[in-house]
Amino acid sequence: MGAEQLERYLPQLKGKRVGLVVNQTSRVGRSHLVDTLLAQGIQVKTIFAPEHGFRGDADAGATIQDGLDARTKLPVLSLYGANKKPSNQQLADLDMLVFDIQDVGTRFYTYISTLHYVMEACAENRKPLVVLDRPNPNGWYVDGPVREAGLESFVGLDPLPIVHGLTVGELARMINGEKWLPNGAQCPLTIISMEGYTHTTRYSLPVRPSPNLPNDRAIALYPSLCLFEGTDISVGRGTDSPFQLLGSPTQPATRPYKFTPKPTAGAAKPMHLNELCYGQNLIQPLAGEKPGFTLAYVLDYYQQSSAKDKFFNNFFDKLAGTKALRLQMVAGKSEQEIRKSWEPGLSQFKQARKKYLLYTDF
């Protein structure tokens, strides 16, 4: 991991007032990066927390409050809620920032939007940013529609496909290189790359990156299942197997699995709370299942819905990054037909991506 190569970045931090953009995944062995740097005499002044908070236990979408870290007494400032970008005032007493957060390789996972806004703030305030790189567990492929202009949101700030195939370090290089920051601004950027990683390396995360991605199976299914967050289909929030179950009261009762969402840690008010949902259990791979991103699930559940007029909510187009996917599903298009429509943009992205790779590609 980039964070484990202290000799490569500690010299840059010595004598500087440092802000850290971190959460529960920011580990150096068994120690948190905050504790590691403090033990090395680094002057850590501020912790910036992304979605789910510094400890990674808040619900998806829950407003994260500013506060003090009980252990270190350092101020923890939220970058999720009203303030998604470090303000000039918050950066005024800092010399530089360090970003170290585990991503899962999808456009709509909001840690990379936090990275974008941190880079934007650093560019505006001429503050250097050090990114400590980590593996992408879905970094072995690139797939899905590229986010279209006009659908920018916190689940899609940059024109990326749903599965982008980049580490956070590579993505930071691409944000700078493609001039995606406002007015083509450039963030003073240093990447501490990993040793021994390639894009074909399969990586099992030692710490869950967010409350509802508890294991490798959920992380592998996440690119395909997150589209359901823009529908009336539960992805298993409020159960012991989030992002491994699908179901809704509007699905046929003949579906092979039933579950009832209840309040859980990380899902205090899950969709279809206390309602019986009919669907399927994906904890074990299905016969003939191919790894990677697929539209098969969302097409199936739309076609089988007893309330098609209520299937989509206004979040779906933002997650998809295009209005076309919803319209294509309503029109009865097949996955093969839909894929053809996004292939030109995806091919263009794949070609641009190559310039920013730090590791051997697939």
C-alpha cells in the first residue's frame, strides 16, 4: 500500500501542518494512519471525513457532523452534507493534505467525488495533495455508460463509466490530466504508488469500505446492483447481506427468496422497512454467472415488476449517468442492444485512461 511506504512520503510531511482525508480504511498495518503519523511526529491538524464518517459507521446519505476525535482530540470536519469541499478557511492553517481512502472502483461510490472536491480546493488554495494509493477490487475491467454532460452529481462528478478501472491515484492523475477541475485548474499532486499491484491482481479488502459492503461478494456485485438504488427494489439494506439480496413487494411471490428489511447498523431506515420482499439471494454465484458488470438483474426486475410506473425514482438517471438507459429499459431493449449505444463513449474513455495508468493493465 502507498500508506505503508512511509519512507517515500514522511519527508514531505516533516515540519508541515497536515490535513488528512481519511476513514476507517486508512490503515498502516494494524494502526490507523492518523495514529501512525502522530507517532512519527507529524503535525496533523485536521481530519476530513467523507460519506459514512471518520469511523465509517454512518448510514448512506446520512449527514456527517463536525466534531472531535475522542482518541486524538483532533477536529473532524465533514466533507459530506452541506460542505462537500474543504473551504478556504478550513485550509488556511494547513500546508498540505493527504488522501488515503479505499475505493471500490465505481463512478457512484462517493469517495472519488470527495477526492475530486479535495483536488479542487487544493488547486484553488495552492496546497499540495499527497494521495496514498490502494488497490481497486474492481480494477480488472472497465464497463458501463460514461456519465453524460448535464447529469453531474455527487454520484457522478466526472465523465467516467460505471466501472472505471482506475486506482484513486490513477484517477487523480486523470482528473488533472483531462482538466476536469473547474477552468482546467491543476492540483499540486504527488501519488505514492503501490508495490506489487497490477490491474489483474484480485484484492480482498481487510476493512469494509462502507457499512453496506461487508465482503468481497458484495463489492463484486455492487457495480451491477447499485442501479437498484434508483428503483423500488431493495438491495438487502436492513439485512445481514446487503448488496447480495434483491427483492420488493412488487415482485412476483414466486421469486425464490423472501426477506423483510429491519433497522440495522448502517441502515436505520432501509427501503421497504418491515415489508415482505420477494426476490433472490445472490450470496453464492449463480450457475453460469459471469463476473463483472451486467444489466441482467435490473432488466429482469423491471420486466417482472407489478408496478412499472413506480419502478424508477429520480435517482436512477444520476446513478446510470444517462437518461437513455431508463428509456431503453422501458422500450424493452435487450442488454446487447443497450451496450451498443454506450460503446463509442466507453471506447473513447478506455483510450484516454491508458495515459494515466501506474500499474500493468489487464
